[in-house]
Amino acid sequence: MTPLLLSVLVIVCVGALGLALVPSLAGSSRADKRMKALRTDVQVRRQSASIERTRESRRRTVQDALKQQTDALNAKRAKKSLKHRLFQAGMAVDPRVWIRNTIIGGVVLFVVLLLVQLPLLYAAVFAAAAAYVLPNFYISSKRKRYQAAYLDELPNAVEAIVRGVRAGMPLNDSIRLVAKEVKEPVKSEFVRVLEQQSIGKNMAEAVEVLFDRVPLSEVNFFIVVINVQQHAGGNLSEALTNLAGVLRNRKKMKAKVKALSAEAKASAIIIGALPVVVAACVSVVSPTYLTPLVTTPGGMLSLGVAGIMLAAGIFTMHRMIQFDY
């Protein structure tokens, strides 16, 4: 075999071998790329699953914290004792002293009714009703005024806490700043929070005392935000900023509802006061005209029925102009 022919055969064999190996190498390269892509996809899925599990765990933690907080606050809201009502009205009065004064007032009213020659039975009924209704009405009125003053200042306190947190201050120091700078009655309530911390309670437990004095939804929002942040973490300044906006919007809505219901309230006051005003005017013009109402059994019965019907009408109108926000 000539060297030329041998060289040609060698070149052909090498070329055939190259053609046989190159596709397998290319295929191996593509397979490696596919395996690499598959591994990357598996890693991404594992990371996504881990993130989802973390989110689900955080969501459950938040839900558990909210449920526990809601149950605890609802239990506190259910307290209706006289001592608790006086406390919520901001009145530093012992319940026994309050009951004693109420009884004394009822007895004095009973004696006055007897002096104006009202029958014994009616004097006793009117005195007992007044001794029960008037003190409770006074407590409710004081409680509402206290809560209104508290809600007027609460957004400012929340915004002060936000400014402190954004400036790098711890939450405790921000609340201490609020306890020094804001107005009453919020100031004294945050002082109570600091006092609870001084006896060993954490922040999540200490802020719950705010709901004891003012059992309102707005205060519940603030307590829930603090509790969730303490249990699950998160951006406290952003959450409190949103809460301050919600509180101010609710305040605006209450003012709007109050303005829209002013006409109905005025009508209810006029209708409720009209019988009393008419009776007083008639008594001035003709003093003896209404005398049979208080001197005859039929007149007193009619007067009692009219009083009950008037009270029922006033109560109905009062409930009609009460709105839930």
C-alpha cells in the first residue's frame, strides 16, 4: 500500500471518528444545560416553598395573636360592674360612697315629694326611679365625655410614637415621651402603661390596660398593632402611621354623622320637651286648670300613663339617632 493511500485512509478514519464524537459532545453539553436548568428550577421551587411556609407560619402567628387579643379584650369589655363604670368615667369615687350618696339623694327626693303632698306610693316610685336613673345617666354622660376627649388626643399620641420610632428611639422611650408631652386624658393612661412595665410586664401586656379605661374600637386597634408587632415583628412605624390615618378618618366620619343627625336630635329634643313646656305655660296662665291631674286618682293615673308613654317615646327617639361607626 502506497504512503499516499495510507495517508488518505488515516484522514478518512480521523474524520469519521470526529463526526461520530462531536454530536455526542454537543448532546452532552445540551444535557448538562438541561440538568443545570432543572437543578436551578428545583432550588427556586424549594426557596418558594420555604418562603411560603414562612409566610404561612407568620400568618398563623398573627392570627393566633389577634384571636387571643380579641378574646381578652371582649372579656374586659363585658365588665359592667359599678366600680368598672366609675373607673371608665374617670371618676375617683369609691363604689360604696357612690351608693351611699345615691340612697341619700333618693331619700331627700322622697321627702320633698311628700312635702308637696304627692301620695306616698307615687312619691316612693318616683324617688326610687330617680335615685336609679339619674346617677346612671350621670355616669354614662361622664364616660362618654371622657372617651370623646381620649379619642381627640389619641391620634396625636400615635403620631408622636411614630416620630420617636422613626428617629431610632425604642418603643418604651417613645411611649415615655408621649406620657410627658401629650394632653390629658391620654397622658395619664400612658403613664399607667409605664407603671405596668415597671412591675415586670412586657409591652404587649402593659398596653392592654388602655382598654380597661377606654373600651373602644380605636384603642383596640392600637393594642392589636402593638401585640402583633411584639409577637410577629414587622414595621411598627408604618403600621402605626396607617393606624393614625385610620383614627383621624374615623374621627372625621363621626363628626360628619353628628352633623347629619343634628336635625333629628333637635327634633327629638323639641318633641320630648313640648308636653312639659305646654303644661308649664298652661299652669302659669291658668293655675287651677291642671290641678285635677295631681288631686284626683284618675288624674294621677292619667299623668302616670302619660309620663310612661313620654319616657318610652323619648327612649325610642334616642335609640333612633344613635349610630354605630
